[in-house]
Amino acid sequence: MRLLPEWLAHYQKTKLPGDLTAGLIVTVMLIPQSLAYAMLAGLPPEIGLYASVLPLVAYALLGSSMTLAVGPVAVASLMTASALQPLAQPGTEQYVVLAATLALLSGIMLLAFGLLRLGFLANFLSHPVISGFISGSAILITVSQLKHLFGLTTTTNNVFQELFQLLVQLPQANPATTVLGLSTLAFLFFARTYLSGVLQKVGLKQKTASLISRLAPMVAVIVSIITVAQWNLAAEAEVAIVGEVPAGLPSLNVLVPSMNHLAALWLPALLISLVGFVESVSVAQSLALKRQERIQPNRELLGLGAANMASALSGGYPVTGGFARSVVNFAAGANTPLAGVISAVLMAIVIASLTGLFHHLPQAVLSATIIIAVTALVDFSTFKSAWQYDRADALSLVVTLIGVLLLGVEAGVLIGVALSLAVLVWRSSRPHIAIVGRVPGTEHFRNVRRHKVDTLPNLLALRVDESLFFANASLVQSHIERCVAANPKVEYVLLLCPAVNQIDSTALEALTQLQESLSAKGIQFMLAEVKGPVMDRLHETHLGRALEGLIFLSAHDAFKFVEERNLDSLAFSR
């Protein structure tokens, strides 16, 4: 068994400059994000820093992506707050312990999924559901941060009630906090939207300009800290600041969750795991394709699982791969996960000796950073394309988004998943069934309504484009019986099964009844293009024995069989 990951065992010195540069730049970006997302999760700011050290190393050792940047992210932070606020007061010691417990449970689940090779479970979260969930979460996060932007307080967690309270209280907004918050918001919006283009016009390369624009949050942090400290705005203008951030690396603690905590946190941990995994893999795959690299989903589960367990061990909270950081890591020249390890080392140095620099950091600036980061996650394009192509998918997106806003993040994603599965079952319960004929001069068979084809007057050939199971068995049986009743000349019924991957016991019973019913009317029931695994199971059934000699390799063979029988019948009548 190899102890070192492949990238480390075969590391080339030529890759080191890119990894060093990326590690440094990502660290500069990670510091304000870690502080901001910890505040979003209801945790002390240092917890965000703790979650940005060991998890990066753990993922580097077990993950499969060369450029994914792991750490605190907005959606996982919101889900953490949503799960923990009913159980403990934000910022308290108990709350911090519960956050680490949540990371531990998420890590155990992800590791178990990886060892059992269950990466496919993420497929239950369709793209529209994920889009609706993330968009709804982004709106929730934005609304929750507005009070910090204006120096106000609210007494509700309902998004609509919170907006109403903010509007009522707006005349009482803290002037200094408002100026700091809105100016930071405007600067970050300019940096995200226009700064790269401006820098390119003055002569910088596109890559360099893009990296500089993405480091704007750190510039905002530095300027705001200097401003607040210089003018003593915390005391003179009542500007809310981060305050004392404990220096020193966190102690390592092995958590032993109580049964009450396990009962309360297992579902949030599962949802955080699935959502985080889907988000990470989608980012990792998109970046890997640019370098013709491959992502291994089950390895990603192991890497993310180890990262979350490392976060729990060091007093952090759930982490996953971040989109913005990963893009910056890629653009900065990261060649291997060593860039993440370098970021972890630099972050450890910050935690050990530089946390005092953040004492005067205004909360309004962190809120502005969060708002700018999450508003980019609101996805209108997916809804537009889904509405144009498939209204059911668009409905899943909208219902998930509304569920998140009205009922919370956990209920929202569960509603979205349930609706997606319901739509899948509904579609499968109404399969497309076509009457087919033979294209002249070929052995191909197509829908009689779409193509000019040849048919036999006494043969009814149908193709069902779905597996046969309990939800559609009765409908398929009824449809065939109606078609037979509408054509009294039918002597043969041929069911084509190229799309039938499975026939469950309910469908088997329906087909058996159909065969017996047709046989009683003097009509022969036949099958064609039955797949091997389905055929293997049919052989052992009453239906398989009844259809002996009437199951054909192709539709063409079945046609030839009927044609020959028709010729024999014609010769006999003469």
C-alpha cells in the first residue's frame, strides 16, 4: 500500500514556483473569507481560521483534484448555523463543540461513502435542485447580513420578517457603520465587475488582472482596519468590530458525541455532506477538464471526509471545496495539492502570531464580503434554460428555492430531492409507447407517426421506451389491449424492448396476464430485442416458458417470422 499520494511521490521541482505562488495568494484570499464565514455560521472568528489549516493538509493527502481549494464556504456555513441555532446560543462554548461535532459526523459519513464507493448518491441531487438550493441559500445569507451592514439588530430568522424589520429600523442605522459597509460593498462590486478590465486597459495581462481583482476583499479588510483604528470608530461611533481574536494554534481534541447530539445532527450532517460533495466535485471537474486531468468521485469523498474530520479534530466546523478560491488557486498556477499545504502553513503562522491585527476589523466589512461572494451564486441562467427545455425541472428549482426561503435550508433541499424523485417516477410511469414499422429496404424500425414505414396488417409491433416496473406496468398493459381492440385483424403482438433494462415482479405479472389474455383470443404475443440480463431472469418464469420460440433477437427477425407464417397460411388456403 502506497503511503504517499502519487502527486507527492513523483513531485517535480519545476512545479514548486506555481504551487508557492498559488499557496500565498489563496492564503491572502482565505483570511477574510474564513473570518466572514465563521461569523455567518454563528461562530467566533478564530474558528474559521482553525478550519483553514488541517483540513487543507488532509485533503491534499487523500483528494484527487490537483487544484481544489478546501475550507469554509458560504453555503456550508449557513447550513451549520441553521442546524445549530435551535440547539445552542451562537458563539457559546457549547455551540462551538456542536459545530465540531457536525464536522465530525460529516467527515465520518463522507469517508464511509468513499470506502463503500457510493459517490453515485450525489446524483440524487439534480442540477436544478442544487441551483435552487444554492440560490435560495444565497438570498437567505444576503438578507441575514444586511443588519450588520447598517449596524442594526433583528429578532427573527424568517427572511421576509427580517426584511420588514430592517426597513422599519433603517432610520436608526449607525451612520459610520453604514458608510463603512456600503463603501466596502461598492468597492467589492466594482472590483468583481470592472477592476480586471480596467487593469487590462492599463497594460496588465488578463491573468494578473483577474488575480488582483479577486484579492480586493483583503484590500478592503486592511483599509477598514486602519480606518477604524486611526479614528477609534469602535468607541467614538459605536462601530461593531471583530474584537479580540485569540492567538495560538488550536489544541487537538477527540470528540465523543452524545446520543442526543447524534440524533439532532445526523440529518444536517448528511445534507451538508451531500451538498458539499456535489459542489466540490462540480468545481474540481470543471478545473480538471482544462488540464485534461481526471477526478475520482470516490477519492473526493475520502478527501473531503478526511478534511472534515481534521476540522473537527482542530476545533473547526464543516468544510468543502470553494468555487472562488479554487478558481484563484488554478489561475495562480497551482500544479499540485502542495499549494493547499502551503496555504495551511501560512494560515498556521497567521493564527500563531498575527491574529491581533484583526482586532479593529469592522463586522460591516465582513458582511459586505459575504454579500458580494454569495450574490454571485444566485443562478438565473439555469432557471431560464430549464424553463425553455423542461418545465418540470424549472418547477423543481423554484420549489426548492421557495422551500429554502420559507422553511429553511434543510427542509428546502429535502423538498427539492423529493420533488425530483417524484418527477422521475411520474415520467417513468408514463413511458413513450410507439407503434413501429420497418423502414423500406432496411432492417430498421421507426414510429409510424414520424416515418414512412412498411407494416403487416395482422402484426401489431410496439416499442416501449422505458423499463417496466410497478408504476407503469398497468398503463403499458392497458395501452396494448386498447391497440389490439382497435384493430380486429391483429393475430400477432410484438413488444420491442431495446430500452427495457429491467422488468420487476409487478410488470412480469402484467405481461403474463397480457400474454394469457391475448392467447385466449387466438393472438400470439412475442418479444424482441430483449437485453441479456432481462432475458436471463425471464427464462426462469412462467412467461418465459410460454414464449419459448417467440422471443426474437431483432424486430426484423420477428417480422420475417410473421411474413413466413402469412405465406404458409396463404399457401394452405389455396
